[in-house]
Amino acid sequence: MGATCPDHAKFGRKCFNNSNAPTELVFRIFVQSIFADSLHYLEDLENVDDEEDHAGLHEVKAGLTPEMRSADVARYFAIRYLDIEKEVEELSKKTMCIDGKPRYEGAENFVIFNQLEEVSLNIYQKHLLLARSDLQASGLFDLDKALNEYPGQFITSFFDHEKDHNGSENEIYEVAVDLCKGPWGHSFGSGESLNEN
């Protein structure tokens, strides 16, 4: 574990930050950030100016070419995010569930849960390759440059679910029951500063 990992990293299997994250993890953070930021302007993306102060537009600037505007690149990734996440959920459920119930009842669930982060990264790696084919190969956007120069700071831990659940097979099974039942859903926070005048 790196020195930048938080104290609660005793439950972590792996810890990544800007210096050691695999490209597909940076891509996942990049796409999630663009999507979350786009919730403020997605309906009117045609009218968003490249100079507007949106994090998503800022994050794509390093890879821009004269062929595309920041808003066009942001739109490309924002509209794909939920499809990618749906694919992650479907493959995760296929790994963990059968007929809407957990596939396993015992300690196997710890192994499965530990693999779900890798399942997610594999899906993002696939979509990274597709985006390279769509944008980079045609000279529209240098995705590798944008990811290598990603401006955000992050720390991501992959948990050891056995340690995180104190070795309780019943507890991890109940989590699996909830996840196998229905759609997972997503939530995003937003902040806005208000002028006091």
C-alpha cells in the first residue's frame, strides 16, 4: 500500500492513486467525472461553451485536437457512462447471482466480491479500447494524452471483503442477496456556491 492510502486501508487489498493506477481505472474515474459534471448541462450540451467552468470540460482539454470541441468530447463520454455501468452490473450479477439469488452461500462470496472490482476494470478496459478506436485512431481526440495528464487527484482502494465484513459469511451473503435482487442504481452529489449578495 502506498503512503497516500488512508488509515482505513487495513481493509484494503489494493490502493491506487494518480501515480500507480492502471489506465483503465483512470479511464473509469475520467468517464464518471465527466458524466457527473454533465448532469448540470447535458440537456443543453449543444450550447455549452468550451470556456465555461465545468470540470468535465477541463478534464478533456489535454487530449483535444482542432477537430473536436471540449463539449463534443464530454458528450461522447457522458452518454456512454450509464451503458458502461449497466454492462458492469450485468457481468457482476452473472458472476455473483443465479436466478436473482446469490450463487454461493459461504466464504466463496468473499472471493466473488473481491473480484467485482476487476470485473468493472475489465469492462472499462474494453470501452477504453473502443473509445481509442472511435476518437484517437481518427485523430479526433488523444485519449491516452488526456488520461496520462488527468488533472484530478484521487485515491481508490479495493477492499478485502472478508476483512471488511469481519469474516462473517452471513453478512456478506446478505449483501449478495440485496445486490442480486434488483437494479443497483447510482447516486451523485452536487455542490453549488451561492453569492450572498
